[in-house]
Amino acid sequence: MKFGVVVFPGSNCDLDAYHLLKDVLNLPVEYIYYNQKIVNNYDLIILPGGFTYGDYLRSGAIARFSPVMDTIVDFAERGGLILGICNGFQVLTEAGLLPGALYRNSHLQFRCEKVYLKVENNNSPFTVIAKEGDVLKIPVAHGDGNYYADPATLKELENNKQILFRYCDQEGNVTEQANPNGSLLNIAGICNSKRNVAGMMPHPERAGEALLGSTDGLVIFKSILKSLERGGWTDG
Amino acid sequence: MKHIVKYFVAWRGESNLQFIAKVEVTLKKAVLDPQGVAVENSLKALGYNNTSGVRVGKYIELTLEAGNSKDAALQVEEMSRRLLSNPVIEDFSYTIQEAGR
Amino acid sequence: MKHIVKYFVAWRGESNLQFIAKVEVTLKKAVLDPQGVAVENSLKALGYNNTSGVRVGKYIELTLEAGNSKDAALQVEEMSRRLLSNPVIEDFSYTIQEAGR
Amino acid sequence: MDNVAWRELGLTDEEYRMIVEQVGREPNLTELNMYSVMWSEHCSYKHSRSSLSLFPTCGPRVIQGPGENAGVVDIGDGWAVVFKIESHNHPSAIEPYQGAATGVGGILRDIFTMGAQPVAFLNSLRFGDLEDPRVRYLFDGVVAGIGGYGNCVGIPTVAGEIYFDPCYSGNPLVNAMCVGVMPKDSLVLGKACGIGNLVILVGARTGRDGIHGVTFASEELSEESEEKRPAVQVGDPFLGKLLMDATLETIRKSLVCGVQDFGGAGLTCALTETASRAGTGIEIDLDQVPLREEGMQPYEILTSESQERMLLIVEPGKLAEVEKVFQRWELPLAVLGKVTSDGNVVALYRGEKVVELPADSVAGGAPAYNPEYREPVYYNELAKFDPSVMPPPGGFGKALLKLLSSPDVASKEWAWRRYDYSVRTCTVQGPGGEAAVIRLRETGKGLALSVDGNGRLTYLNPYIGGMMAVAEATRNLSCVGAEPIGITDCLNFGNPEKPEIFWQFRQAVTGMAEACRELEVPVVGGNVSFYNEVEGEAIYPTPVVGAVGLLDNPEKACSNALGSEGDLICLLGAPEVSLGGSQYLKSCCNKVAGRLADIDLQFEKRLQEKLRLLIAEELLVSARDLSDGGLSVALAESCLAGNRGAVIDLGRMDNLVMQLFGEGPSRILISFKPGNRDKIVMLSKESSIPLTFLGIAIENTLIIKSDDDIILKLSLDEMKEAYGEVFSCIMG
Ligand SMILES: Nc1ncnc2c1ncn2[C@@H]1O[C@H](COP(=O)(O)OP(=O)(O)O)[C@@H](O)[C@H]1O
Ligand SMILES: [Mg+2]
């Protein structure tokens, strides 16, 4: 088994993802640099959080043209598992690997806080060990997490059950108050229609140790391990 | 505040024309523009080696009512200076157009 | 990538004119513009009650070399679509002007 | 030379005479500019140097005290902590976002310059009255700028403090602190070592940023166009982050012999300081400096404060490897020249020698002044005020709500939720606690961090105020269970050439130094910011202390939140308090006056030691220092943090205002399980530390009784609203 964490110029949660995989979960993991090509056969590639290229112009806009992205697109097309966290999610939408776009939080401020996520769907390699309706406590830290997609795309996301997580309150109610950034339908995380590529604004890698306040983020990583044990993810 | 009150009154009194104002706000020339640099590098990496001097600024579009275009321009000038731009580091320019023309 | 190579070649080959391109990127009408709302509120708080429909976008200025203005426009169109704007949420428009004119 | 030149550059005739003597000839204009910036107060500390020598700077753990870019303290296991605080007050007053952002960027470079991986930011802020729209603009911009830079570079901002007072209206204070860690043996100093080694500049291109005070009367520059005017420094956190990673990589790979960041006075400072520290010289070619603008003059290149640049001293044989590291991130690198042996800094421009100056003279030759000082009239006047005549208008409950909703006391979450405080996944306790706690992955230990200062107290009594700042900062560390191991300080004052201001300065530094000695905590670095005045009106004298503590086990860090119902609540420490200078007087009675409670530093030390012991023995549920607002605010805040109520009985008391709102040092509100009571009583008795039983934790309501009379009763919701929503209301 091998995990890869992509390092773009300006990524800054690469270390956190790496640490979680290596030191908390004891998994083999290596960095993949922005100017490399993917040569190894990774079981999962993480696009971590941060401010790639300073988030100048638009979050993720410049990173998506990094040399490594061509091979990441190939990897996705071959069915490889990809998880974009925060800025990684933004890069994936910019690259067209996930539908929609993430733009300025509706209140216009960067927001760092613990939020609650409702697991909307467990039919994905990223949520398979969760029960639908489970509530996870995971922090967000972003300024551009406001998810937008046009009505047709939203409908498709719902119909295909591509919405993995929505912002909710502690009891699991999806309310406007629980929405930290103005995202349509309180969307916090989605996957593609093949279900091998997912993106989420909250940081599961920051919720992996009790000392730091929550271990709920492990649900996502353990789901990934579970589906890998089962021999990968086949749609359906 | 006196200025504004004046305009405000002016507008209450006579204005019935609609104008579209477009304001461009850019960093002053001597001020570092990290966004511009990043975008220029990215354009070059994409093969547009023929680009240079990229600057990234803000663009603001708004509708305003005013008695005439001169009055509209004065107001846009004023709001650009007071709110839309930060005179310490930014310059602005604008155009005014009567709506529906 | 093929596209770019074409332009790149074109530029190497023939271009000797300099153009100034100005690109305005705005959120699509259907996309809520929180910055626009905030600016409009501030304008109103300052007394500009006669303003409405404020939208805040980006303004990008750059210099490019090209053989002729049509070629320059094609390239600006392309870079706007690929990098400068995100078609999912944004529209863009641009103007081209020969430098020094 | 026309004698107008040096005066216009801010040098006195006597200073100019010293320069001529030290150089052995009259300097040219470029050289004079270099002297002007290096002999400025900001770089030469000419008014503060002799006072700063009062600070104790040594200790068994100190690896590097003041004099380098940051202080370095041993934290065991082969590791060291590196930290420093710095002001960016004046730039932030002009352009709050960029001023604060570049302040954060600057202090970040001071830390990684030494070879340390930055792990945390802190900040201490002061603004005027929020009624003023300009103040709101400054406040919002500064907070956004701190977040804008810190969030982007991926170093968590874990603690800070914010206060408001009209005296800071036109002159906000923005003090930023950065903390880093590194293996002890990878310490790098800002020294230009090794004759023949290369002098390299990496990072941003040099523009005309922040070339100030440089008004030339000379002909060549008289036609300064609009565009040549000094520009506000703009930070590029993206570049800053890459520069940090790449610089640290060269240090880890032992590719560099010296590293120096570019701060105030730019290239001039970096060149002369590194050469002076190493006892060497440097010769560079200004034409090699990558420029952002055309037509820059040598003096502009030499004094530009463009951000995100570093100076590296590299052996020629290692150049290729250094280049490789910087190339990975596509960072520009330029070889400017080399280290020489003659002690001179030489700069060539278009083939001509434009500068040849003794490095020691430029970097360290400035005179040290001992300014006059005089006790200001207000001092005795204000101390006479008798605050006992100020009962709470509208009752105790109303007064507490008023205090909780005053911007000084109210929750600063509106600001700190805009800072990424959890990136790097090491933040055990973020903003909102007594001190922040971060775990060190490498050693398993923890660091506790706090920043404190109280301008109002220091104004009323600079000597005690100075002691209080040190005591409170270290007390906050002890509240989480950490042992204070070093401090850094930022001294924000008015114009030191005014005797009353210098008196404030001298008194405050004396008090701070005494507290450091008694509490056995060394000062390993800091910063002085003078001339914080607008139109002759100075700010409150505001010394700010950044303190660093060590925790053997971060899992044992104590919080300030009440735990379960039934837990006992006690006051640990001295019961003496005063309403003089209190937050209560300011917020509820609109008065800044009175005599401060005294501080017994020996007692403070014992108290902190005992508190740490109680926490190490895991006897406590919570610990909170009593500061602004006294007992009442501490109780309310502990309730809010734990989402618990409390019922408190003060017994028979004559002066309830004093008991509830009076302030004084050396007091901690603790809570614990009833089963630990006997042990805690015994341990506090052992060191003769008073322990006063106050009450127990209950659900939902704070009730305070005196002799069976309920004198205050507030629901958690009422307090939450007062405490939690002020800034969203004011700032939107
Ligand atoms: N108030 C102070 N207390 C202790 N040390 C100080 C103080 N002010 C300045 N110093 C020390 O003097 C030196 C020069 O400070 P400064 O010029 O701010 O550094 P830099 O060049 O990194 O900006 C530093 O080592 C700093 O720690
Ligand atoms: Mg320094």
C-alpha cells in the first residue's frame, strides 16, 4: 500500500496529512512534488490544504496547471482514489475533476472553527465505514469555501448521491446557521460520478488525535483503508 | 460629509437618469503586486511567453441615479476615492455610461 | 497544450506589435456576489442611496506582443477562458489596444 | 558638503562629526543615507540601549540572548525554542492590512533566519475607540492582515491580546511574535563568516518600498517623480512561505554559514550587521541586485525595505547545491559579492565604488544616549484618586454585563476565528485560553505561549505596570502548568526625548527587569518602538511581554473552563486588591485613575510554583488568572468556557465592589473535584498561600451571594450575549 501527498508551491497542510498517515495510522506515505510526474502506483493521492500560489487570482486556479496535474488527471481516469482537502478541493474543481466551484465565503472572512458534518452518503470509498446521518466534528479553516454549482449540476449531485457531507449542527440538523460559508445546500464535500475523486473543505487530517480535540476525521481515512482492503472501489 | 449630503440632495431633487459606472482599481505602479507576478509566471508557464507587465486589480460595476452625467461622474469619483479604492496603495479610473444607451 | 504552442510559434515568428489588454472578470449574474452586496451596503451607509446593482470583480491588465490585433484578441480570449476566469462562476470581457496609441 | 544633508536625514551635527571621525573622511550621500537609517532609533536603539542592559539575559537554558535576530532557549532533548516579538505600529497606522501582514512576515523571517522551524504566531494589538470609523477600519484591516499572512504561510496564530483606548486612536499598536523550534546544533547566526565566501541574496526583487526619511536635497534626486516616492511595503506571503522552506532546507543540509533576513534598513542593515558580528568585511556589486523598478539609485537599493528577501553566506563550493534548493521553488537567487577581511562594507555600482564604510561603525557606532527623565505631573495627581466612591450604577449584575461587553474584556473570537490556529496539527489549546499550548512532535513535550501588557496600569504606575506585565505573562503560563523559561518584550512608548516619556520608559524597564530577576526568567530578545505619538499626544506606555513556557506533558495542560457540576471553586493567592486603574473604573465609571495594588514578587513566584505543582499532580480541573475585571469577570469567563454555572458565596463582606471588581496580581481562580480538596489545602498551606473557598459549579447560572443575600444572578445566555456578540455587532 502506498499513499501520496501532493506538494504544490504554497501547500501548507501537506505536513499534517503526511503526519496523520504516517505517525497516527502507520501507513507508508510519500510527498509528490508539483513539478514531478506520478510514477508510483499510489492507492490514494491527497491534495492537501494551503494557499497554492498564494491563492492569487482564484484559489487553486494556478495550481491546477502545475506539471503534476496532468498525471493526476490520468490517475483519476484510471480510477485511482483522490481526496482533495480544502485548497485541494479547490484545485480539483478548478481542474474540472469535480463539478462546481468554491469562491469567497459569503461573510467575506476567513473562518477557522470546529464544524459538524452530516454524512449524507456512505456509498463511497471515503465514507464507507460511516452510517448515513452520522455527525462528525471536524475543523474548517478557509476563506473561499462557498460552494456553487448551477441548478442542473446540483440536481445531478443529488440524484447521483455525490454529496458526501453537509454542514450541520451538533444534532445533525442541516441549517443555515450551521453553514460556515454560504455553500449551496450546505455542501461541505462531494465526489465525482465515478466516486473515486472526492473533495471537502473541512480538514479531517486535523481531527485525527484526541489531544487535538477530535478523532472524527479518522472515519474518512479508515473508510479509505477499508475500501482498499476490499480491493479498491468499484462503482455502485 | 457635507459633500455627500449635497449629492444626496441633488439626487433627491432632480435625478431621474440611470448611469452604469465601471471602476477599475489597480495598485499604484511602485507598489508590489504579488498577484500580478504569480499570474504572469503562470501565463508564461502556459506558453504565453509574449506577455509582460501583468497587474491584477479590482473591477466594480454599479448603477446610479443622477441628474446628469457630470454629476454622476463626480459621485463616482468621490466614492472611488473614499471607499472603492485605498489611495495609499491604489489608483482608480472609471467610465460612466447612461443606462440603456 | 497544442493551442498554446501554435500561438507561441506565431508569436516567435511574426509578432512585433505590443498590445495592452484589459480583462474584466465578473461573477455570473446567477451567482450571489457577497462582495458586491457588502460594497453596496457601505456605499449606502456613506449616503450614496442612489446606487444599486453593485458587482465586484477582477481587473487584469497586461502587455502582450502579437502580429496583429486579431491575433492578440484571440490569445487574450484564450487566456481569459483558461486561467483568468473560471467559467463555472465567472464571465469575462476584454479590450485590446495597441500600445503607445 | 552642505550641512543640511545630514540634518535632513535625521542625524545631529554631533552624530555627523562622529561619522566623519569613524570613517576618517566625509561620507558621500549614499553612505550618509546608510548611516542615517542605521543610526536611526529603530536600528541603533540609541535612546534605549543603556536601559535595556538592566534586563537579566542569562540563565542556564539561554543559548542566545539579545543581539541576534531572535533569542534561543534550551528545551531539553537536544532541542531549542527560538522566539521574538516586534512592532509594526507605524506602517499599520498608514495601511493596516499591509502593515500588519508585513509585520508578521518580518518576525517570521527573524525566526527561520536562525534555523528554526516556525511553529506559532502571537500578537498584541491596541486600537482607539471603536466608535470612530477610522479605528474600525484599522482594526479590521490589521486583523485581516495578520490572518492574511499567517494563514497563507501555514503557521498557526495561537494567542494574542487586543485592547482599546482613545490614546491609541491615531497610533495603533501592532506587535507580532513568532516562535520556532529546532535541534540545538543547527543554530545559524547572522554572521558573514569565512573570507572569500559568497554573499547571496534570495527572494523578492528589490523595489522602492519603504525608503523613508530619505529626503534628498541633492541635485541628482531633486526631480523625484510621483512614482519614485516611497511606496508602502506589500507582503507576499506566498513567496515568504517558499523562502522559509527553502532557507530551512539549506540550513538543514548545512549549506550556509550565515543567514540574515532583511528587515528595517534593508541591504544596509543586513550587510553591515553580518560583517560586524563576524569581524569581517563584505564587498558587493549593486548591479547584481535584482530590481523591480528601473533607475533605482544606489542609496535606494541599499535602503529599500522590500519584503521577502534573505541574505545567505555560502562557501563557493556549495553554491550549486544552494541553487538547486532554491530552484525547486523557482526562487530568484543572486550572488552579490563576497566576504572580505578588512572590516569594510564596499559596494560597487556600474563599476564604481560608491560605498566604503567600516561595518562596525555603521552597525554599532551610533552613540548611546542617556536622556533626561522627569516624573510627570499626572502621576501623583491620578494616584490620589479614591475609587471607593464609585458604586456600580444599576447593581452588580448590570456592572458585570457591562464589563463583559466592553471591547477590552469581551471575547475576541471575532478576530481570532479569522486566524488559522490549527494548521500544523500541534495546537492543543488555541486562542481563548490562559496561554496557548502546542505540542512538539519531535520531543513529545509542549510549549505554552502567552503575550501580555497593560498600558493603562503602566500609565498609572510604570514601575508596577512593568512588573505586572512580566508577572501576568508568566502567570498565564503557570495556569496551564508550564514553567516559564524565557521572555521577549516589545516596548511601545512615546517620544523618548521628552523627559516625562523617558521616565515612563525607565520606570517600566526597571520594573520589568526586577520581575524577571525575581521570577528567574531571562529576556532573550525584544524590540523597542518609540515615537508612538500623534500631534504630541503619546499613547499609554505599553510594554508587552511575550512569554514562553515548557510543559513536560501537553496532555496535562490545564484549561480555564469549569468542568462538571459539583466541582469546587477556590481562589488561590493573595486577597489584596485595588479598584485603582481597574477595568471596572474604566468601563463602568469612565475613569482611569487610582493607586494600583502592590505586587510581591516573591509571593508571585511561590504561587506560580505551587500552581504548576497542583497541575502536574493532576489535582485541578481549571485554572484562570484574575486580571481585567477581577473576580467577577474571571468567574463569568470560566463559566462561559465550560458552559457551566456556579454558585459563589463571598461570606460577610463590607466592600463588595472591591471584592468583585478589584484587581491585583497573584490571584488564580481554580476548580477541582471535591475529593482533591484536602490535598490542595495541604499543599497551599505548605507554602503559606491563601486558599479561599468560594463555591461550586452548577448548571446554567452564575449566582453570587454575600451572607445569604443574592447580590448577582445571571444566566449563561445573558452572559454569552454580552461577552460574545460585541464585535459582530460593532464590526458587522
Ligand atoms: N526591549 C528589548 N529587550 C530585549 N532585547 C531587545 C529589546 N529591543 C531590542 N532587543 C534586541 O536588540 C536586537 C536588535 O533588535 P531589532 O533591530 O529589532 O532586530 P531586527 O534587526 O531583527 O529587526 C535584537 O537582538 C533584539 O532582540
Ligand atoms: Mg532580523
